[in-house]
Amino acid sequence: MNLIFSWAALRALTPTPGSGGVLRSRPEDFVVEERPTYLPSGSGDHLYLHLEKVGHTTAHLARELTRQLGVKTRDLGIAGLKDRHAVTRQWISLPAKFESRLGDFQLEGVRILKASRHTNKLGLGHLRGNRFTVRVRGAAGTAGQAQATLDLLGRLGLPNYFGPQRFGLGGLNAEEGLKVLRGESELRDPQVRRFLSSSVQSAVFNRTVSLRLERGLFDQLLSGDMAKKRDTGGVFLVEDAQAESPRAERGEVSATGTLFGRKTKPLTLDAGALELEVLGEFGLTPEVFASRKGDRRLIRIFMEDAQLQPEDDGYTVSFALPKGSFATSVLRELMKTDVDAPGLADDPDETDPSDEDNAGDAG
């Protein structure tokens, strides 16, 4: 099994025709708005900045804040990471004592939309998710097809694939990540090593989702699955798959997949057998991920407030996703193209939060 990322290797959910089209012709064609877990209270020792940026990664913005204002990196609070190929709006916190220096901060493409105080530093993952507004150009006359697909996704849910941003330029990160996990890499930067090895976790997870789709198990449960309740977020072991699967068909619960690591127990029974089959396709075992902490990730997610507006040359689609999920998974279903083919990758520190090292979604 090839570790190089390719949409063609991942099963789509919807059978509807794709609209085709082109993304990101202009930065304003891809807008990402962070949905915070909470808003600043207006008082406290931490200053929350609502920032809009174009042409910068969150990591680069953070470096400029530390350089220009004198803030220590450890004192910056960031809930999620956003990439440079979009107009993105997010919150960043810093000690309130630096408020008087904000007038000296200048970075082309960055605006401070709002500043307010709060009692605590913004924490990694302190966001509900992101809202995306995306213009698809070069797809005239296909808005009806895209709407039909969007309606299906609203009912069925969305395959929670890791998008190409996780796999770097050319989609090659997982191949180097496997060398890291096996102790064969000469790379020494710990942040880069974590990012690359997480790409292997992502590749295995993506294949698991795709295989469940191939076998009609996307909206079904297997014995041994760890399923998550949509309303409360509670997780439970599936012992009687036949009894629980109707709830999955209704979207009330969904299976989770394993991001293998030392603190995450592999699934058992039928679900465990499927994941071991996937690992075997890559020539891997759970033990190779001993350097990773590990986590669980939903196989299926649901959009919120999805809307589509026809345009002269295509359409604009908007939707909200939970944190850690990729807008490209929606756009792939709508367009049925190699959406954001690996090549738009940002810096290694600009990643997605679905494992223990990262928080945010670049889209």
C-alpha cells in the first residue's frame, strides 16, 4: 500500500457527478473563520486578539508577534492553526501587559479586528471548529449537481479524511515519517519528526475510512468498535453490532478509528481485525507507533449550516466543521477532483489538531 497521499486512492461517499472547477484563484475565494469555544469576558490578565490574515501561516504570525512585541513564545495562546492560502480569522492571546505595544505591530496582510481581555490564556484546541466559505470557479452550470451532493452529505455525514495539507509537498510526508518511526531518519528537529510521523497515522486512518466505505461499513458498526454519540460526545464499546447499527444509520452514533500510539488501545474483535488488515497492507504493526501518544478520531462527521449559492462561473459553498476536520473532504465530494493536490502544503508546524500535538484546521 502506497503511503503517498492521493484522493484517487480514497473512496468517495456520494455517487453524484462532480462539478469540477478550480479553487483558490484568489485568497478571498477561501475564507476560514474560527468558531471559538468561548469569547473573552472583557477583563483579566490576558489579551485576546481577533486577527485576520492573508498570505501567512499562523506559525509565521506568531513568530512576528514575538519578534515585534517581545512576547515569549510560551506566553502566546493559539487555539488552532490556519494556513496561508486563504483569508483566515482566528483568536490569539498574549499577556495583557503587551497591549500598549499593539500600535507598533505591523505585518502586511494582517489586521487586528478586535482586542479584549480574558482571565486565562487561550489553550490549544479551545475552539468548536471552523466555518468555511469557498468559491468554486470554472464550474458554470454545475451548481445543481453540487447542491444535490451537499444535500446527501447533510443526511449521510462526511468521511472524516485527513486532507492533503497533512501530507506535505507531493504528499510524501508519510514516507519520511515511516523512517522516523523506524529510527531510520537523519532528521533531528523534534517538531518536524512529530509532524512527519503523524502523517503515517493519518495515512493509516484514511485507508481505514476508505475500506469501511468500500465494504458498506461507513454508517454501520462492528463488534469491537469504539463508537461516539453525536449529541453528548460519549464513547462506548460496541458489543452487539447488530443492535447498535440502526443508531449509526440514523446518525446518532458513529465509529471511531485509531490513531495508533502507546496510550491508545487498538480496537478488538471485528473492528480490530479490520484495522490490523489495514496495518498489514502498509507492512506495519501497532508497535511501530510506540513513540506516538495516539488518539481516537471519528470516521464520520456532520456539517452544520451548509449553504450553496450559484454564481455565474460556478458556486459559493459555506459550511461549518468540528475542529480537526478538513474542508477539502467536503470539496472533494462536491467537485470529484484532486482537490488541493499535494503541493499547497505549508510549513511542518502548520498542521491539524486531531492528534495530541496539534490544534486547528487549515482547510
